[in-house]
Amino acid sequence: MTIRVLPDVLISQIAAGEVVERPAAALKEILENSLDAGATDLQIDLEQGGIKRIRVADNGGGIARDELALALTRHATSKIASLADLEQVASLGFRGEALASIAAIARVQLTSRSADAEHAWAVQAAGGRLDVPAPAARASGTTIEIQDLFFNTPARRKFLKTEATEYAHCAETVRRLALANPQVSFTLSHNGRVQLRLNAEPVSARVRQVLGETFEHHSMAVDAAADALRVSGWVIRPGAATTGRDSQHVFVNGRYVRDKVIVHALKEAYRDVLHHQLNPAYCLFISVPPDLVDVNVHPAKTEIRFRDSRGVHQFLFHAIERLLSVPVAVTAASGEPVPAAGHPSSPYGTPQQASMPLRVNEAMTFYAPLPGSGAGGQDSALAGVPAAQPFPAGGQGDVPPLGYALAQLHGVYVLAQNAQGLVLVDMHAAHERVVYEKLKTALDARAVPAQALLIPVALTVDARDVSEISPHLDQLAGIGFELSITSPTTVAVRSIPWLLRQADPVELTRAVLVEMAEFGVARLLAERRNDLLATLACHGAVRANRHLTLPEMNALLREMEMTERAGQCNHGRPTWFQIGLDELDAMFMRGR
């Protein structure tokens, strides 16, 4: 077998497989070149989803006649000249292979005029063969037209999807670049009809135009910095998360990226407040010195590598987690959530669950028993906070954010009245969050009080469970569980966490043993600690159909107001909703 050097055309066609997998990839490369050239207006025309034709006209700096052919030559670029330049790339494009790859698999016409040129020049290429530049007419800037993508590589062309699918990918590419470049106007046409028109505007207005009013209404502004790192943008409130992933946009130094470190950090930040398989939506702009991030990982340039990936992960995780922990204020006058600083302001058309201005408990406080209250005269785990005063006449006065309890509905929901109208609280979900946060605070402070059982409870368990827990009895005592092994298959429960004293000790201990059997004690008390605490909180929270007195209901409301992330339970379900007076009036057609 003879080794031979491949022809340049074949090399370019092979490279095109990595750079240009579909029309949207070719469109992305062209638009990035226009943006690097300083364009402030981009006109994009597509036919048949970009398969038949892609045309992009910009008002950038243009290309000189002598460099037109070079622009379509492999590894020819004006953006880097040395290894040092490559290690701190600030432009979107830099590899110098995209246009050559496109020219190898399509019919391309490149027309450009630099600012000091008397007229424009055009060059044509088909299947990698370049013609001589010829005079042309156009204003300063560049127009590139691509026709019949993959015309000479039919094997690649047959992998393309339908026209509608390919157009959808192209439109998403335009939207991503538009989000990152609000100072640039974009016009997108498909088969002769304008589909998207975006004028140059502030980033907040661009986010509203591209991501929609629903995202705007349910998002919170992010702005955090640490040393050379900074993140800004918007993240969705947990209650508005969906199962889709199509509204997750992250830009690093203006470049749209898909990075596992960033995705994991954001997923972990939402872990405590997101329900099951829901995914958060976000639009985040991360700034980092170019020499601290490697963008030369893949020809498509959507993958990156941070020099300090752990530092970036921790920075993003803490920035978003803090934001999700600090609720948005609710104004007493209107009942509408006040947009965070920098968030695009707009009227909020429908009442929504708004987070409360809660504070973190500085010290560990516990509910004191309320004598004679609760089902069967049991002490209540919801007492200790003074009962609220009656609602002020006329709805005025110093009213707590969640108001005062009115009644209990079907043993499940608490109804309360605040200055904005009616508040509905899922009492189990709300108490579950309160207990969970108290458990976390206590464990962080290494001060989890235990409630000794008057009579120890014996459990018959699997011998493997006994062998698993026997070396870790001291660690279990640290979270409030005092266990002793009385036989190879029997465990005696002598105390449980004080916060969970109303729970069934047998059920509670079995839940812990199930978690230990699956994950092991060491892992459970370390990386899965919060999962264990969430399980315990669920068992320790007040149950449905438990009758609460008004003082107990008000105690729960006051605890919610002092608890972080009180808008969602440990599983991400909402704990309360606000129904405004305007909505109530509309239900009964008052004022019509």
C-alpha cells in the first residue's frame, strides 16, 4: 500500500466534515466572520432551509482585492499570526479553514469592498476551484453567497433533514449570535419572506425580543464577579422551569459554547429547587481573560477548555445558588415582583409565585411546643413563633409578606390574606423546606440536637446493613441518630434528630438505612448529604390531613418568610402561590 499526499481539494472536503455538518454550521462561520470584521448590520437570506442558498451581506470592513482569493484558501486568516496569538484569541474566528471548507463543497461567490477601494471585487469558487477576481458593484462591506451545499458530496447531502428542520437550526444560530451582539442589527429572510428583524438595542431588549416575554417575566438578573471572572445575564425562576433544553444559552467572551463544566455548575445550583427532570432556562454572559480559556478545541469552536475549570465551576455555582437563595422583594402596594437590578422592566400581566425578602437564620432556632395543639393533643413542631395579629382594617399597616392565616383547606392547604390578595400554601411542601434548611444549618454548625426516645425502638434489618453502619455509628450520632447494634440482624434506635421528633422513628430510620444500602455511609454523609437531609425533612414535615390551629398556620408562614428558597420544596415543587385582588376581581367580573 502506497502512502500519498492528498490533493488540497480532498483535504478541504475532509475538513468540511468537521466544520460544516449542515447549513446552520456554514451560516455560523460566515456570520462570525462578519462580526469580526466590525459589521453592525447583517442581512441574511436563505432558500430551502439554507440547502439551496445562503446569502449574507454585511457592512463590515471589507476585503481587499488581493486578499479575496486568500479568504477562500485553507489556513489563511488575518486574526492570528503566532502561537502567542492563538493562546489568547479574542475573535470569533481564527482557524482560517471555514470558507475554504465551504468552497470545497458548494458554489460560492464572495463580493467585497474595503472602505478605501474605488469599487468592489468578486471571486467565485466551485468545488474548490477559484476564478480570477472581477470588478463588481456594492457599498463597503462583504457579501457571500453559497449555493447548492454538498452538491459534489452527495453522501453528505443525504444526511440533511427536511427544509423546515434545517431552517430551524439556521434561525437558532442567528438568535444565538443576536443575543451575544445586541449592538448589531439582524434581518433573516427565508424563501423571500422576512422571518426575523432585530434592530440594534440594549441587551435587555434583545433578550426580550429573542427569548420572549415569558422568559423575561420569570427570570432573575445575574451579575457577579470574582477576580478576572464575571458572569451577567438572566436565569429562570425555579417555578417556571420546563423539561426542554432549548432555552439554555451561555456565551464565553461573546462566543456561544456548550461546555460540560458550565452546564454541571448550573445544574448543581438548581439542584435544591428544581423538580424532578425539569431544566432551567438561562442566558448568561461569562467574561474571562482570553489566555485562561482555550477555544481551539474543535473546528466548530463551540467547545472550550478552561485552565482552571474547578474555579470556574465553583464561581458559577455559588453565583447562581446565592441568587436562587435570595428572593425577590414584593412591594406592599402592588404585589408585583420588583425586577432585580439590570433586569428589563415590564408589566407583569398575571399574578405569579414571587419569592419573598427572606433572610438566613443567623442562629439555630427551633419550634417550641404549643401546648394542647395539633392532632390528638400532640405538641406541634410549628409553634415557637408568635401568632400573627389580626389583619389591619382596610388592608393597611405592617403586614408580613405572606400575610395572616385565614383557614385550612382539606387538611392540605393554608389560606392566608396579605396586602396583595390571597396566598395559598401547600403546608407539607412549605414545612418540608423549612425543616430541610434547618437541618442543613445545624449540620454545617455540627450541632444537630437529638431527641432521646423514652423507650428505644428495635428494628430487624438485613445483616449487610448492620455491617455497613457498624463502623459509622459516631458519624450517625453526629446527625442525630443514636443507634446500637444488639444482634447481627437487629438495631436499636435510641434517639433521632430533634427537628424530626414528630416523625415515626421506625419509618425514619428505615429511610436512612435504605439510603445507606444504596450509596454507602461515607458517600451519603459527604457528596449526597443534602439528598439524605431532604429525605429526612420529607419524613419530618407536617403531614396532609393534619389539623393546624391558626397560630400554627401563622407560625409556618413566619418561618417561611425567614427561610431561604422557601418558594420551592426540596423536590422543586412550588410551596405557595399569590392570587392578586385584580385576578380575584376578574373572576367575579367586578368593575365591569
